[in-house]
Amino acid sequence: MAGRYRSTAALVDKDLMPLTPEDLAAARETLARLDPALARAHAQTPPFEWRVRQGGFVGLFRMIVEQQVSVASAASVWARLQAGLGEITPAGLLAHDLDSLRGMGLSRQKATYGQGMARAQIEGTIDLEHLATLDDAAAIEALVRLKGVGLWTAEAYLLLCEGRTDVFPGGDVALQEAIKWADGTETRPDTKGAYARAEIWRPWRGVATHLLWAWYTGVKKGEIVLGDPA
């Protein structure tokens, strides 16, 4: 199976190319064999592509912009930032004061976080454009040093913006709910329990995450009937 990252034994290709449909299908089959509970989610969830969002400073800043607001509101703020800043760069963000950024739709807190990230990138405290040179644990450690970036944000960034295949955001509530469905339990696991539950899915915890998210979304949209555990 094609590989990409040093933190996952089978994944060493540094070109950061998305998993091919064949690779993704094979990873899903592997997970279904490893864990009968995931076999149910796999059987009910149609094939999906391995999508990767823009990474680097822009990708992380956009994740901060999108947090705790609706999709529509986040898109509106991002459009206003693009109109006000042109190309979104660390230097461009620092060239505007907090009041100017608030006028583009950012809260003062998010503007402060964004400028802190921009300053860290410029000063070399972190290199968001080449974070892929670090393994998963080191990359998470570097990210959570940034003010405004918690563990979930760091893990989600590595999973969604860099496409890492063994990152697992155990604090994600939708993911915990899908685990509850898969296991047929009455309560969903807490963050610690979710991490422990995911150990069996190594080195494809990121693929398991996408599978469970897709399954959860399908159920919520009424496209998948949950039914009873097999």
C-alpha cells in the first residue's frame, strides 16, 4: 500500500500525495478485518475519496476561523478576510491591527490567535509549511504550543490538512458517538476511552476516523439506517 509518513510504519512517501481509491479501499478492508465493529460501518458506508484541505499557515488559520461558528458564517468571514488582506500570509495578517481584523469579521480572540501563529511562523518558532518533516507526535507537540491550538485542533489539522493516516482526534464528539453505535453501547466513550478504543486500528486510525465520520454523517442525513448491531 502506498505510504507517506514516518510515524506510520508502512507510510514513508514524503510527496504527501492523497491515498488512492485502491489504497483507501484496502485500508478499509484491513480495518474491517481487524475489528468486527468497524466491519459494520464499512459495509454501510459507500466509498469516499481521501480529501486533504489546504495546509500550512493558511490551513491552520482557516481552521481557527471556522471553529465554533456555522459553515456559512465561517465562509463569510473567510471571504471578507480574503477581500481585506488579498493573499492571506503571516506578514499580511501582522500588517493589520486587531481592530482592522475585527472589521473583517474576526473576533478579537481569533484575531489574536491568528497573529500569534503568524508571528511564530515568521520568527521560526514553528514551520507550518514543512510540518510534514515531523512525525505525528512531534508535530502535535509543536502545534499545541501555539496559543489557540488545542489537542483536537492539532490532530484535526494533521488529519484534514496534511492527510496523515494514523492521526486520531479522540476528543471529537461525533467520532465518539459513532464508536458508541459501532460497539452497541448505551453511552459514548470519553476522550480517554476513545483513544484506547482506537488502538486496535493502528496504523490506520486516520482512515478509521474518516470512515466513522462518513458513517455518522450518513446516519444523520438519513442516508444510512443504523439498525441493530450484527
